[in-house]
Amino acid sequence: MFNQADLPDVIPVFPLTGALLLPRSRLPLHLFEPRYLAMLDDALKSPGRLIGMVQPSMAPGKKDCDRLQAIGCVGRVTQMSETEDGRYMITLTGISRFRVLEEVDGFTPYRRARISWDGFDRDLGPADTDDGFNRQAFMKLLARYFESRELQTDWDTLKEADDELLINSLSMLLGFEPEDKQALLEAPSLTTRRETLVTLLEYALRGGDDKEILQ
């Protein structure tokens, strides 16, 4: 268990469009670029084994941008396997969100940032709850969404998942636009994340643009 005093002020950051990591959730990643293999190697040598996930800040009309979004989430490397050709499959377990203060110049091939943990104390606590969650209505909405996208899932597993696991897993896995993923990340509570998720599902069912970007 981490507390804010254990967390460093400078962390390696992995900018990845469409990737969302949330506290107490798990994100699988496939690493093969030399700079990110170096990042993984350095992370594994550090006490916390921490890597920060943050989306690039997309400027209007541009496909990519060097700027980073203001808010990201740091994860601890909790699983790792190597393929025969030298690539790595890792799993990050979300620890806490952070605010990017500035990028840090250095000799590493990967990017690093000075960050602040202020305002994200609840990320390090117990699982969040959503007292107003109408699970039955939500599952009906989700079933309509999956049917409209011709997606398959293990409904028994979804029905058994606790509220936070259900909302966070869907937020991470469903194919929303990067700016929508960022809104889900920045939601201050599980209730507001669920409300944002419901809005996105309803928008998609009304014919909104919703590309499938499954991680």
C-alpha cells in the first residue's frame, strides 16, 4: 500500500493516445520500442516500479502533439513476461492520478515529468463507492450498446463485479475517443465517472461517433 509520502516527485511517463489507467485497475501493455524497454528496465530497478500513463494533448486539426494532458495516472509494474523476440508484455496496476507540472530534461531516451499528487488522496484509499448506482438500468443500457456494436462479453463476470471494478473496467476498455477517455480519468469520484460513462454510452447509441479503440 502506498501513501503520498512514498511517491516520487519525478516519474517516467508513457504518452499513449487512447490508453486509460485508473486507480486499483489493471492495464496490459505491449512494449517493444527501445526507449520504452529502457523505461521498463529503469522502473524495475526503482523501489516502486512506477510508470506514469498520460495521453498526449491533441491540438485541433493535428494528429499528434508533443504536449501532455494535465492529468495522468501512475501504475506499478505487477506482471511481466518476455517474448522470444525481446518484447515485453507487462501489467500496470493503477496507484494514483497525478498532475503534470513540467517535463524534466535528462539523459534518458524516454520522457519524464515533475508531477504533483495534490488532490488525489482518495486514489490511495479503499475502493470508491457509488451510492446512487442503478445497476439494473445500467446493465440494460450496456446490453444495448454491446448489441449495437456487435460486441461479445462475459455477462456473468460483469454482473458479479463490484461497482468500481465494473465502471472502471468499462471506462478503460470501451472504444471512446481520447478526449472522452480523459474525461473519465479526470472524474472526481466513481459517481461522476459512472455518470460520464452513461452519457457516452447514450451518445453512442444515438449515433454519435464512437470508434472502437480496444486496448
